[in-house]
Amino acid sequence: IRRFTGGYEDEMVYFNNPIQFVANEQDPNRLYRLYQLDIIIAAGRDDRLMSSSRELSRVLWDKGIGNALREWEGWAHDWPYWEQMLRLYINGSD
């Protein structure tokens, strides 16, 4: 998210940047709630932000928060892909 804010940062930017927020999170109650989630990160291998998806997955695992990173072929950032992803992942599993 930082690359899109032109250097601007405030609390809203921070809490909407999961890579930064999760990496720094120490509150046991918030972490507990994150542990309870079934997180699936789905993105296309050719997406210019794929590295951010991989980084988020790594940060979550570093905090002990399970997640599944699903890398789709191609760009996979359009409605036909999202429709397929929703059908596969909407119930939290594939």
C-alpha cells in the first residue's frame, strides 16, 4: 500500500496495510481472532502485485496465522477469474 500513497502515512493507511499491520501486531486478542480465520489469498502469477500476496502469506505464517496462498496462472485479476475463485473458496476451502 505504501507505494500507492506517495509517502503519506497515517493510522488509516497503517491499519489498511495488512503486511505492515500484521507484522507489528502484538495484541493477543487481535492475534487470537486472526488465528480463527480461514484465510485464502488467491492471485494470478502474472499480477504485478503477486510479490505482495506472497509477502502477506509469509508475514501471516511468521505470526503463526495459517493461510493458503493460491497462485493462479496468468493475470487472474478480472471477473471471470473472481467468479471461479468465489466458487472454489467462498466456504473457506478448496
